[in-house]
Amino acid sequence: MTFDQAKQARKPFGKFAGQTLDDIAATDEGLRHLDWLVGWFDQKLLLYPNFQAALRAYLADPAIAADLERVL
């Protein structure tokens, strides 16, 4: 999955449901939520596999990783 595809993925559940990864990451709170979410997925294997792949591809982008490091 490309970064451009990943940033348009919509969170299908919970806090920020229906928002794209790019929209969620627009705030420090959202970036911290995405970081928490990737850890949550490590515990909940096989839930939302397409969204999980998009989240990992999104967070792997160097610019997003730098933003995330700044807020953590």
C-alpha cells in the first residue's frame, strides 16, 4: 500500500471513526492516538487487516514518523 493510499484510509471504529488517517494526524492528539492504535493492533491480531496495513504504511512515512517523534 502506498502512502497516498494509506493517508486516505478511514478509521472504521471508535474515536475518530470515519476520519482519514491524514485528518487524524493533523493534530498532536491525533498523532498520539495513531501511535497508541498501532500498539493496540499488536494485541488484536487480524482485526481490521486493511486498516491496520494502511496505518502501518502511513506511520512508516518519514515525515509522519518525524512528526510523531516530536509529539511523543
